[in-house]
Amino acid sequence: MSTAVLPAERASCLAEIFKALADPTRVRLLAHISASEDGIACACHLPDALGISQPTLSHHLKKLVAAGLIVRQQRGRWAHYSAVAGVLDTARDFLGESSSEPRCC
């Protein structure tokens, strides 16, 4: 049986995605942003919507942006965030996800 060696660069990329998703607050943020109208959420609404403080929000948004799971766009005074669907597809492909149904919860 032959086994493929995962390139270090791909392993590093996947690890960043999984690290970002290892926190429940970030999972909630990503879900909220993805489900927002037009797939875009204003940072001004996120603390109240998720019941978290502004500093906590900023920390978690920074982690999600760094992992490539969301992108930030400045619109005047406020930042707006949208999810990057292809990044989750990469994680699903690696895990062998064949169904759109959740495996847990």
C-alpha cells in the first residue's frame, strides 16, 4: 500500500484553518457571517448579535482573517466581513467529507 506524503506547505495551511476553527467563538462568528444577508456582516453588529465584547470580537476576527476563512473590507468607518467558501472546501476535501450533513452536534 502506498501512502502519499502531504507537502509541508499544505499541512501548514490546513493547520491554520483547523486552529482557527478550534475555538467555539470563531465557529459562531464564521457561521453568523456566512448566514448574513448577502454573506456580508458589519463589525458594528457582531458584538450584540453574538454577545461578545469588542476586544474579543477583534481578536477572533483577526484569527479568522489570518487563516483565510474570512476577508475584511473597510467601508467608511466600519469593517465588513465575508466568508471565503473555498477555504472550507479545502478542509472538507482533506477530511474526506462527502456529505453536506453535519457529523456531530
